[in-house]
Amino acid sequence: MSIPLVERLFANHFVNRVAHKAAFGLVMALCLWSSLASGLQPRPAGVDQPAASTPEWPNAWDGVPLRPLALSEVEHRFAQRFPGAIARLTDGEQVIVMRHVTTPTRMLHPAADCYRALGYRIAQARLERDAEARLWRCFDAERAGAPKLRVCERIVDAGGTAFTDTSAWYWAAAGGRTTGPWQAVTVARPI
């Protein structure tokens, strides 16, 4: 009896890694799309939105060189309306999504919401400190047929204050208790 083509492909480690990266790109694209489709709050009349500047993205993460990944078509359309800029990067082991945010926005929402919307089960949600003593909100994301992921996220303001809760960041930013630009980082790695 022959082994089906799909099983043979995913038995190959290289193909499995490529499939994982493609799946993560799809997850991020769907998250971005869901943000657009959820009904963004209109900007009050007479308030100008700052021009989105393109920041210089880091060329290394925790001492490991990064390489850019292209945004999907959906991510690119979302980025055109996003108040800031978005980049996808990888160090070969994990995918890092960076968002440079110039104004408080509901377009920035928790990664767990995106993963749940895509059928992932979220587990082991908790705050964690990394080797650099940075505080992150992390969770495991698991779905049948997809690699299990550890996803961590945080938002840092212009003064270095970090937020691990998107809603807390939004209300602090909207109320003027934190100043931008802000850097939101989401890191996803297979576990």
C-alpha cells in the first residue's frame, strides 16, 4: 500500500518547516483581515492622522541575525490603513511580527484572539520573563494538523514602558498616560 503524497511531504522536515512558516503567515494575514472586518472606529472629524513613517527595523533579535519576510497581500492592504508600519522577520527558528504604532488604535489586538479565530486552542497563558528580563504575555497555540506554537507578545512605548495587555495599552494610550510611537512585538516559535 502506498503512502499518500501529503503524508510523504510532511514527513520531510524541510517541507514541514516551510509549511509551518506558510501557516503562520496565513494566521497573521487572517488576523489582520479580521481587524479590518470588525468595524474600525472612525476618526473624529478635523483630527489629522500622522503620516505613517517607516521605521528602521532591527537586523538582529537577541543577537541572532534577522531576515525580512514579505507581507502577504492581505497584510499589505491592512498595513496601508494601519497607523504606523508592519514588518515580518525571521531568525530561521521563529517568526517575529513588529508593528510601529503611531497613534492609539483598535487595529492592534491580542494575538490570542487571532489564533482562536483560526481554530487554535489556547493554553498555558501566562506572563513570562525572558533571558533579558523583559516581561511578555505568552501562550501555547495548538490545532490539529499544525505544529504547536509558543506565542509571546508585548508593547513598548517611547519611554521604555512595557505593556503585556493590549487593552491596558490602548486605554493608557487613548488617555495620554503613555506616549508613542509604540513598538508591538509578537514572537511565534514551534515547540
